[in-house]
Amino acid sequence: MFTGIIESLGTIVGLDPDDQNINLRVQSDLATHLRIDQSISHNGVCLTVVGISGDIHTVTAIHETLLRSAISKLETGDLVNLERAMQFGARLDGHLVQGHVDTTAVVTEIRDDGGSWRFRFHYRPDGLNVLVPKGSIAIDGVSLTLVEAEETHFSVAVIPYTYQHTRFKSYNPGDLVNIEFDLIGKYVQRLVQGYRQDTEAGAKAG
């Protein structure tokens, strides 16, 4: 479990194919604080550390992860948002983030709002995605508050600190990002849908 508060920016220094998987070698100032088998969020994707050498750690993205996230689009030299798993008992500064990507979205607009930046994204809704204005969302692992929430688009406002210390400073229109919708909202949505299905089934049976 994560909070969506990015600890460090890493740099991809190697992408090594392994059958249908990819081993990512990431250089960062977090590497010396990691251990083998530790979970760490890479652009919002929870991956397990399988190797450490100096300031470089290695994780494996399996085929399923590559299909469902934007990890497959990473190239050597790209920046990666990094966050270690949260410690229970510590302050929760962002929101509860699982590190399980729900879908991907495309950056469609970047606007300087004079002191902050407005980012707009396009995504394909599937009926289980929950977007609520002023609600939470994780974009490449960054906990943010939704400004606009539409059927196929949403936008967020990014403060200067977040812009400078995450991948947001490197985004361009057309870039693909990982999206994780609010955990509580997803559970509520599934409960409501289950209730509706049970109600409809009961009405038909009656």
C-alpha cells in the first residue's frame, strides 16, 4: 500500500528483456535504502525489488503488467516516480494507493496557470472507473485532486513542488500515463453495481 507521495525520481538505465517480461534497472538515491523482495511503486505500479547494485535497483515487470500499464513505453533515460510502501502508524499525506493500475490515460493539454499547472487527460471509461470532482486520483503514482471529471476526460492542478519533483515536468501532449482510481470509490461502485444486479434479478424472478 502506498500514499501517492513521491519520494524520489529515478532514471531508467537499462531495460533487459526476459522472455515476455522486462527487467528494469533504475538509478536513484533510494537504492541504498532498499532490500531484495521489497515492494516499491514505479510510476504507480507496484513492483518487487529483485536486485541491488550501488545506486541501481532492478525490478521485473511481467507480461501482464506490460499489457495493462504504461511501463512498456519506458525507454532508457526516462524518469520514474518512486515511492516505497507506506509504514502503518505514519501520517497519510496523500490517499490510499494500491499500486495496481486500473487503466492508462493520454496527456492532451498542459497549461501554465501562473503559479501552477493544469494537466488534462483522456481515457476510456469502462463503467468501473470513479471520477468525482475534488476526489482523489493517482497519476503515475502521484496522489492528486481532480479539478474536472468528465465521461472521457479529467484534469488536475499541479503545484510547483510536485511539478519539479515528479515526472510531470517531463510530460508532453500524447504521453501515456498510469491511472489508479480512488480505492474507496471503486469499492463503493462495485457494491452499488452488485446491489443493482441483485435487485434487477429479484424483480425478474418476481
